[in-house]
Amino acid sequence: MKGSLVAFWVFVYVTLWLLKRRPNSTISRAAFTWFGPRPLEGQTRAAYQARWAMYSFGWLCQIALVLSTLLFLAWRSAGVDARTWFLALVFPLSLGACMAFLATLGFLVKAAKARYIGPNPVWSPPPDEHAAA
């Protein structure tokens, strides 16, 4: 058991090292692409976390729409709910909806914590390293 854990982490570190050495490859760009909103200059942490909550809520709404459409289709057509393709779509969509719901709640709690308890710093971009050289 211990050897398989070591082998797993060695594989993870080697994979990340290889991806970092080839930053322009398609796999590296897909692995290290930023998802979600980026912080804006002068934006507080609470406002940024609230933007993340809205981003997660948008995903929740999209997943709920697709899931509702599938469930309506199953309700209108007899036997669809037992088909493999239906189950293969509903299961990951329900997991995604739960994850998006928890992300929305989590980011709302983080935004409220930053605003009312603190710290709530203002974000400023790091200095451009290429301009100084």
C-alpha cells in the first residue's frame, strides 16, 4: 500500500514537471488554464469571492436546466429513465449540481467572512518582471 502511494505521487510530480517544461503544448495549456473570474485591480477579497459565488451559481443554473430537461424527458416518455444513456447523463449532472451548489455556498461564506470578520485586503497586480529587466 505504501509503495503504491509513493508511486502515485512520483507520477504526479513527474507529470507536473514535464508539463511545466513544455508550457506551450496543448496538454499543458489545458492543464494550467485559469477557470473562473480573475481578480480586478482595486477589488477587495470579499467582492472577489462574491464574483466567484456568482460564477459558481451560473454553473449551477446551467446544470439545473440540463438536468430538468432530462427529467422532463423521462417523465414524458415511458422507459427513458431506465436507459443507460439517461443514467450516464443524470448521475454526473447531479454530482456537478451538488458541487456547484456547495461552491456557491462556500464562496458566499468566504465573502461574508472577509467582509464582516476580515481580513479584506485590496488586490493589486504584481509588478511586471519583464518591465524591470
